[in-house]
Amino acid sequence: MASQTQGIQQLLAAEKKAAEKVNEARKRKARRLKQAKEEALAEIERLRKEREQQFLEYEEKHMDSKDDVTRKVNQETQVKLEQMEKEVNQRKAQVIEDLLKKVVTEVRPQLHKNLRL
């Protein structure tokens, strides 16, 4: 009987030791995952800064051409506006005359058919 209790005690001790090793392995795994996550975040931040720097360099390099395009578009817009203003001034009198002619001479006022006197 004593050897059976001693065997049970050994099994319980071995089970306890195995459970401790499993817990330690889980803790190590959790630490490694946390460390990997931190390293990944650091790498992401480093890449983000690198890309942002590349973008700023690209933007600085091409900013002059952007300003030139903006200036050119503004000049073209101003020219078109001046042309439109010129055309409006040229045709203004004729349009007013045509409108007055249509309203004054061609409109025949008459009573509505539903009006009862």
C-alpha cells in the first residue's frame, strides 16, 4: 500500500510539475507575442515615417509644377471670362430689344375663358 501511495504522490507531483511547465510556456508565449506586436508596431511606425518623408520630398519636388498649372488655369479662366464679358456687352442691346419686342408687340392680352362677368 505504501508503494501505491508513494506512486500516487509521484504522479501528483509530476502532474503539478507538468502544469507549472505548461503555465510557464504559456507565459513565455504571451511575452513573445507581446514583444512581436511591439516590434511590428515599431516597424510600422518606421515605415510610415519613411513613406511620409518620401511623400514630402516628392511633393516638394513637384510643387513648382503644381503652382505653374494653377497659374496657367487661372490665366485661361480670366481670358475666358473677359471674352464672355465682351460677348455679353456686344449682344446686350439686341437681346433687350428682342425681349421688349416679343413682350410688347406679340403678346395679346385676353381674358381667361373661365372668367365670368
